[in-house]
Amino acid sequence: MSEQQVPEVPNVTVAGSRNRSGTLSVRATDQGMPVEIKFERSEYRYGAQALADEILRLTKRSTIAAKAKRREVLGENGMPDEVLDQLGLPTRQQAVDELDRMDDADTGPTSWMRPV
């Protein structure tokens, strides 16, 4: 008798995000745990609170991306969409929409100029 092969599903899915300037990057799991944080020394100039806030923001972005990746992996291995929905795993489009919403909410002034 032959054994049926069970597809390999990783225990944790990881994704990464970077800030606009590329000076700070965070990799986080689909459960929201940061597993790698890298930043350039220049990030210190904004202060500890600004650095912590940016790390949290990038961790949230990475978590959303990792959840969407996890959904794809589980879906490819036969898990029904209803179960994936109940697990709170977003589709790729839902993840993109949420990331866009986060970006829109986070948009600060992009110039020191003001309208006259």
C-alpha cells in the first residue's frame, strides 16, 4: 500500500514591510510577532517614540501581508474559504484594500510648502 502524501504547510507565515525611504524594515508573522527589525542609524534623529510608532506600523503591515499569504497557502492545500474566513485570514484583495486604507490614514505632509 502506498502512503498518501500530506502537503507541507508551515506553522508560521512571515512577510516584510519597509518604510518609504527604505531605512527601516520589519518582518512579522501572520500572528503579529515581529521576527526581524532592521533600521539605519539615521532613524534615531526622529526620536524613540517616532521610531517605535513606525516599527509598529510596519509590523501591522507585515502581519496583514503574512495573513494573506497564509490564506493562499492553506487554500492551495484544500482548506475551504468558509474556514479561512472564520480564521480571519484576508484575501489578497482584502489585504491590498486594508494596506491602502492604512497608507491613506498615515499620509502626512509631503512638503513644507503650503497653498497661498
